[in-house]
Amino acid sequence: MKKLKWPRHADLAIKRRASVGREEYLAYMRFERNDRPLFTEIFGPIVGLKEEWEAQGASPAELDFSAFRYRCEARGRVPVNTGRMGGYKTEVLEETEEYCLSRDALGRTMKLMKGVATLPLPLDWPVANMDDWLKLKPWYAFSEARLAGDWAGAAREFRAQDKVVTVSIPGGFDTPRGLMGEEALCLAYYEQPELVHDIIGTVCDTAFNVLDRVSAVVPIDMLTVHEDMAGRSGPLAGPKQVRAFIAPYYRRIWEMLAERGARLFDQDSDGDMNAVIPAFLEAGVNGMHPMEPAANMDIVEIRRQYGTRLAFTGGIDKHVLRRSREEILAELEYKIPPMVASGGCVLALDHRIPNGTPLENYRFYLQKAWEIMEREAA
């Protein structure tokens, strides 16, 4: 296996210069004004791409993405803890040139395939029943330690710097999935509903208590949640499960924050979320990313269906960058004009830039994207 220069997840971080102020971003994403289109890169390269681009002559500024032109906001996340607090000691169990086997803070055996991925995948899960969950439940309970540090000062400084002040909550699907695994969680909706309700209810109580304290002191602009609950064939929890298990949690947090001035509730989920968009809109979500075309998330069609009820970030097919220039241009001409006309969409690739994407194609993509945006906005 060829050794990579940038093998770690942190090595793939990108640099973007924020040029959009807090109020412009919030108003744009709430369809209140549409002065100019927004454009960004959400995640950056996948592992191995930087080595490819370096071999193709990329400059250091291109490798960290600071050379590329975007128009996006800056965010400041209030430093409080709404998720797990506590855990087991992590340790490496075995490491070879091909993989690293470790035990994580939840006690899961994790396997990272080097050169292929930067995040390890679980091989086992700590929770199979209520007794297992009760052993870990204290890690998710509220404590004053979750509000340690000068979080109020940090939030005020973000506001002074014209950053979007954000807070996050643990996923209503993602959290029990991390404890149980996808298959066991999907069965538990039917076979152990009291277990799933208790996990989500605990997380909800903690997040509410933390964010109630925070939002009473400092203004919050945006709530975010990470779910990653879908694949190409659809979501792993359907509308019925969303409404029964996840939506009450979302609504309790969002209604409290919205009453105090929060304007955006953004959900991060890959895959085909079409079947559950209405249920999540009912729960308060008004933004989604990254909107993957390969998973049937067509932002033009979704905008036609939901109008100003749903903003999004992403939506441009990352896979098209490995094809011809004609195909790249066709993708941009289909997606960009209606989004520029409607607003409420930060145009971007729908996930990490895949291996095999020529540097010249990425440069071409950026050039043409800006040409079309500026033409449509004129």
C-alpha cells in the first residue's frame, strides 16, 4: 500500500475565507432577501485526493483550498456539551499497515482501513437492551459540567465578529444508532420502543436543559443536528418512526430556541431523505445538507415541491467532476439558475470530492459555476 502524506481526517480540513455577514446569511437562508448567490465547499477532499492533486501540480494553497473562491458565512459554535459526556478509556488493540483496530469511548471495537477511510467503523455495539443502556445512561444525563467555561463570552464574541451563532444537539437517529447499530435500532422501534424512547428522551432532557440556559443569556441563530440516516435506497427510519420517536425531541428543542430568536434548524444527512422530508418539516427543520443527487436528492425538484419551507446547502453532483466538461457544464446549468432565482440555497458539491477527480476539472467547475452565478444574478 502506498503511504499517504495526508492520511488523517484532520489532514483533509479546508480553508475558506468567509465573506458573508451573519445577517445576510440568515436572511438569505430564510428567503427574506436574495441579493447575491452563495457558494461553498462543504467537506473538501476524500482521503487520497490531495496526493493525486499534488502529483498534478496543485499549489499548497489549492491543496488546502484557500486558493479557491467561495462566498460563504462564518459560524461560531457555542462551547457547551449536549451529547455524551464520559466514556471508557480508548485504546489501540492492533495496528498493521492495512488497518487499525481500536476500542472507543463507548466500548465499541472500531476498525479503520488505512488509505481508504479516515473514520473507523464499529464492529460491535454496547447496547442490546434496557439493562445495557442504563449502565451508559449517566453519560448522557444533565450536569453543570456541560456548561463549564465562558460559553457566554464566546457567544458574544462570535456575534461581535459577525459569525452565525450556532448550537448543536445529538441526532435522534444517530445517537441510538451509535449505541445499538442500525439493524438493532430499526428492530427496536418495534420490539423495544421503550428503550428507544428512553435514549432519545434522556438526550432531549439534557439538550433542553443546556440550551435553555444558553439561549436565556445569549442569542442563538442556528440549531444543527447530525443524523446520516439514509442511503441511496431511502431513510432507515420512515415517517412513522420519525413522528413517533424523533419529532417530539426536535420540536421541544426548536420551539424553545425559535421563540428566543433562532432562525435556522439545519439537519445533516446523506442519502435519499425524500420520504421523511415532510415529517422533519413538521418537526421544525428548515434546512438540510448535503442533498446528494446520486441518492435522488434533486434540489431543483425539491425546491419545486417545498418552496420556501426548506433551504439547503450542497446539491451539485460530486461524481460529475470525474466526467467530461460538457457533463459538468450541463449539471451546473440545470442546478444553478433556479437556485440563484429562488435563494435559500448555498450551492456546493454534495459531499467530499471523490478520488479520480482531475484538478483541472475542479478548476473548470469553479470557473463555470461563478460565470453562471454572475450571469444569473446580473
